[in-house]
Amino acid sequence: MGAVAHVLAASPVPARSQMGSSLGFHIILACFGVAFAAVTLTAEWIGIRRGDAAALLLARRWSKVMAVLVAVGAVSGTVLSYEMGLLWPGLMGRFGAAIGLPFSLEGIFFFLEAIFVGVYLYGWRRLPAWAHWWSGVPIVVAGVLGAVSVVAANSWMNSPAGYTLSHGKLTSVDPVSVFFNAATPYEATHMVLAAYMVTGFLVAGVYAVGLLRGRRDRYHRLGFAIPFTWGGIAAPLQVMMGDVIARFVASNQPVKFAAMEYVARTSREVPEWLGGVLINGHVYLGASIPAFDSILVGFSPHTRVVGWDSVPAAQRPPLVSLIHLSFDLMVGIGFFLLALAAWQAWWWWFHRQLLVTAWFLVPAALSGVAAVAAMEAGWVVTEVGRQPWIVYHVLLVGNAVTPASGVPVTLGVILALYAVLTVVSIGVPMIMSRRWRRETPAEEDAEQVPYGPAPARASAAGPPGPPAAPRASSGGPEAP
Amino acid sequence: MSPSPEAIAVAAILFVVIAAYALFGGADFGGGMWDLLAGRTERGAAPRELIDEAITPVWEANHVWLVFILVLLWTAFPPAFAAIMTALFVPLSLSLLGIVLRGVGFAFRHTAQRLRMQQLTGATFAAASLITPFFMGTVVGAVVTGQVPVHPAGNLLAAWTSPTAILTGFLFVAACAYVSAVFLVLEARQRGHQDLAGYFSRRATAAGVLTGALAGGTLAELSVSAPRVFDRLTGIALPLVAISIAAGIAVLGMLWLRWYHPLGLRATAAIAVAAVVFGWGLAQYPYLFPTSLSLAAGSAPTASLVAELVVAGLAVLLVAPGFALLYFLQQRRLLTAADTDADLRQAAQLGHALPGPAAAAPAPGRTRMATALVLAILAIRAIRDALSSRRRR
């Protein structure tokens, strides 16, 4: 037991697992932070424009769910900030001056997002309809810019730029080049589109279940159609972007690309493997399309594709099968979601109707889970594919990991806590929706959400005053 | 080598943010502690409700300050950040545990009302409010006493379990309880709960006296464990320490005289806390870790420091209008509890839309088919052109 603990403490595997699970959890909530406001504002737009009560009700309820998810996301985001230092002091100590810059910008956008989520939640009743709608717009903008900032930090790890080292010490930094490193435009677009797909398909999935159960009223149709449209618009863009990004990875991080596509030796006419497990240099249970990988990389079967034999074994990523299968899963789900969106688009184009056949609704109900799986698989490809480097070709993970013992313990605690947080972030909206369906309007009004306005009973006690303080910041509990 | 002006500027901003976190985050944590100490369910109902109302709207903001502290530290002073995070792995992990548990308790407690889990989630929230400031205090204590090596080989138990560090932990807890109780007095009065104002006034006085005693004890300890910091605290930083003590006594006097002036009481309590934070900063200058890591040796390249200053400026530029808007809307009483969704529910369930322009009628099938064909042909041509042009290259 002691020996096992020693091995665990000595290797970066527990730290990597902890970072991976924290990121994998946070990223789902982050998607809602980035994209849910746009979905909600669309519903509100329809509601105001057409005087549609169902759309307005959807928007109001979605804003409450948004509050819960932003609350949990704030916590899991704080965990990540801590973990940057707790797990990777070797990275932050050496390169904090560079990689910290995008994070600082993200702080501003998060602040803005927090302020306007507050205005949006508090403003439902008294603000004029369009003023309230506009108060949500900064959430959409800040969400996207915040995502770009954070992803820029990750891109920098894949494609470090804008710094000079002398004797292993960072001596100068060019903040603009750090932020706009070669990978930023690709990764950031990919992630923002992914956020819209995850949010769109997950929310649509909830209402697809309602439609399947026979709740075919306008409320459920709109609740399905609005988020599904967002996801459906993002899906084809994502598939196109994915193709472009794969070529960028092939040129920028060829070893990662080799692992994604099972390219052992640098050669021409490289086959494209679909599925398959790599064992001792052989691919089992996979189908290969001759020369297709070369065609995808360079539009010609004679394109030379770099294999992982180009670097010594110690610099190749581990778990090649995991990387390849995750990549295939992501691409496969991307096409599945594209097909689903195209089917509905076709039907809408010719019939101006929502598809309500179970053949469509069952996959649509699962589309959100699929989108999450695709996004997680994509992060596995990016992160595991970069191994053994934490900063590509600059710093090894093994040199960045904390020498502190105790990471296996925190890993266990984090996993347990995230199980609870998962229950919260799924359970709370579920409880809310059950209440929305069964209970009287009065009870719905009495419900509280984090950051939400206090219920009526609170103001009944004292003179009707403004809420204690605007949520975000400089007023503490003591209002300015 | 003396530190660059940029490094000093960023360090000053860092201490402003720390003071903000001590004040707003501290009040937040303190609220959780008073929730914990409010007694049995029936007896503690009224104070708990007040605490809940006061904390709910501002809960997340306090995380933003903490995140800013972390980001500033790792961008502007990376070696210090890495060393602190390594040597003080244990107390930092425990403070993080507190933050997560608070979040879980907070997010769930409102929804849990009908699940009879409210007590459990409430207790989680309250207990976590105690854990986080205590361990953050031990971290600060370890840094001040110079117990954090520049290149730690692992986590150091001794660094944060010294008498000074433990005392600092208790000092943080007491200070949070004190700040929070002062603010809650005003929150209670604002809502017209005179009895609760008295309730929190008594607690603020007790916590204030305790905080003062602990601060004195910590200072005495520092004279042994960190003589240089002690010398500066009683030397160049003495005015700040004196201001803090004076403000602390003034708050106690105001509470004693029941002179609950909303701005005056808040500002005085804030000064008491902020002055001591700035005093700490001044006492450590010019060291990040007294006396092993100087500000000059531990700061990032100038461009990063300037970038942080720009970011700080941007934060003020972008966030200030946001707050101005919030304040304006709040003053006009436009931000208020939603009355009811009943009208919308009714309209939505009856299924008739309010009058408005109807949805556009679908175009005739043939037109749509033709448009689709044209679009498809255009798309195919575009792709073919793109491919052929690349092949030529």
C-alpha cells in the first residue's frame, strides 16, 4: 500500500487525472456560461416581438436555470484557478508571466458576465421589455470573449509564442503574441462553436423528451426549436472548422496528429483508420480507407504525413488508442448531429413544421449527451495528444508537476465533490422543472435561485426597498 | 537591486484586491459563521434569514476577488506563486475544500427547502465558512514569517503550523465574524428588524474585542518569529496600524452608542480591515517572502507587469459602467423581485398568442426547391474551386 502511494505520488498521473476531471466537469458548465444567454435571449426576442407568452415563459425559466449553472460554474472555475498552482507549480513558476495574461483578461469578462446576469435576473418585471433584452446582450458578448481568453491560454500550451527564455528563465514577454498564438483562432472557434452545440442540443434534448411524452404544446415546441436551431447552426460550421483544424494540427503538432490517425511511420498514401485499437503496432477491429488520410491532409494521395517515428519514443504521447478513438468519436458525433440538424432543416424548409416522429425525437433527445461526449473526447485528444509535454516542445509534464505529496488524496476528494456538484447541477434544474409542471403559480414565484431576487415574503417584512445589493462585487453584503 | 515601479504598482493593486477580498469575502464568510452559531432551528430562524438575504445577491462576486488574487499573483510574481502553492499545498487544498462545500451548500439550500435537506446543506455552508478563512490565515502567517522557501521540495507542515500561522488563522476567522456582524447590523436596520440589529450589535462587539486581542497576540508572536516584519509594523507601517486600531475602537464606540450611521459605520469597519492589510504589505516590502525572495527577484518581465496594469485599467473602465448601471437601476427601483409568472403561465397554457405579427407563410414548394438546388450547386462549385486551386499550388 505504501509502495503504491509512493509510486502514485512520484508520477504526474494523479495530478493529470485531477486536472482532467476538474476541467472535464467545468467545461460543461462553461458551455452554458458561453451560450445559454444567447439561447435565452432568442426566446425572449420571439416573446417580445410576437407577444408570445410561451416564449417569454421559457426565457424567464431558462434565466433561472442559468443562475444555478453559473453558480456551480463559478465554484468549479475557482477550483481550476487553484489547481493551476496546486498541481502545476513548475508551469506557473516558469511561465506564469506569459500564460497568466489571457487568464487576467478572462477575469474581466467573467466580472462583466456576473454583473449583467444580475441585471438580467433582477430586471424581469420592472425593466421595459427591450431594455431588459439588451441587458442580456453583454452576457452573450462577455461569454464568448471570456471563452476565447481562456482557450488562448490552452492554445499557448499547444503552440507557445511571445516569450524569450535565457538559461531557463523567462526574460521577456510579448503579451499580444502570447494571446494570439498560432493555435488561438482555431481552438477558440472550435470551443465557442462546441459551447453552442452542447448548450443547444442539451436544452433541446430536455424538450424532446417532453414532446416524446406527448406534451406537444407551443411551450414545448418552442423550447425544443430555439435551442435546437442554435445547435443546428453551429453543427455544420463545426464540421467544416474541424476539417480545417485537423490540417492545422497536422502541420503544427504532427506527432499529436499521428496519434489521432494511427500514423506510425512518416509516409505517403497514408490510410485513414476508422475505429480500431492499436496493440503492438497492429490495428485491430478497425476499417481503413486507403490513402484517404493523405487526401484529407493535403488533398492528394501523395501527401506526406508525418508519423510518430519522427520523434524518440519518450516524446510520443501515451494511450494512442484512446486518442484515436476519442478523435473518431468526436468526428462521428459531429456528423451525427449535422445529419440530425439537416433532417430538421429540410423538413422545416418544405413543411414549416417541427419533426415529431419518434425516429427524430429519440436521437434528438440524446443529441445533448452526444454533444457533451464529443466535446469531452475533443479535449481528451487535445490534452492527451500533447503529452508528454505540458508546453509543447518546451516543458515536460513531469517537470511541471508539484513535488507535494497528497495529490492522490485531493484527487479522491475532488472526484467525490464533483459527483455532488453533478447532482446539484442536474438535480436542481430537474426539481425546478418538476415544480413548474405540477405546482401552482404562487409556488413557482416563491422559489429562489442563487442570485435570484428574494421572494415576496422577504419584502413583506420590511418596507419595500431595493434588493439588498447588486450581486456582483463592490457592494459586499453591505451595499454601497 | 530595487524593484521596478511597475512591480511596485502591481503589488499595490494586489494588496487593494486582497483588502477587497478580506472585506467582502470576509463579510461573506462571517455570515456563514453567524449562521453556524445562530442556535437551534426555531431560535436561529430570524438571523439565518437575514444572513441569507444579505449574502445571496453578492455571493459570487467574492469569488471574483479571489480569482483576481490568484491570477495577479501567478502572472506578476510567478516564483512566489509556485513556491506558496507547493509548500502550502495542504492548507490551500483545505481552503479550497471549504470554497467548494460552500458553493454546494449555497446552490442547493434554496432548492432543498422542500426536500428537508435544508439543514444539511445549511450546515455544510456554515461549516465551510469557518474552514476557508482559517486556512487562508495560516497561509498568510506562513508567508509573513518567511517559512516558505523559494524552491520547496514538497509540502511543509511546519511552515503553516507555527504558533504565528495558527494565530493568524484564528485572527482571520475572528475578523470575518466581526466585519460580517457590523454589516449585518445595518442590513437588519435597513429591513426594519430592530431586534436583530441589537442581536448583531452585541455579536459585533464581542467579535471586535476578540479580533483585537488576537491581533495583539499575533503582533507579539511576530516580534519573535518575524523580527523584520515586526520592526516595520511598529516602524514605517505604524501609522497604518494605528489607523486600524483607532477605526476598530471607533466602530465599537459607534455600536455602544447605537449610532448606526449606514455609511459611517461601514466605512469605519472597512478602514479597520483595509489599513491592517496595507500595513502588512508595507511591512513586507521589499520582500515577497521575508527575507528570501525580494520583489525585484520575484517579479515577472516588465511587459507582463505592464499588461497586468492595462488589464486592471480595463477592468475599471469596463466594470465601472456596469456598476454605474446597476446602481442607477437599483436607485430607480427597477431591479426588484419578480412578482409573478402567473399571467405568462396562463397565456402559454391556453395556447393563444397575444396579438402580433403572424409567422411568415412558407414560400411555394417549387421556389424553395429551386433555391435549394441553386444553393447546392454554388456550394459544390465553391468546394471544387477551393480544392483545385490548392492542388495547383
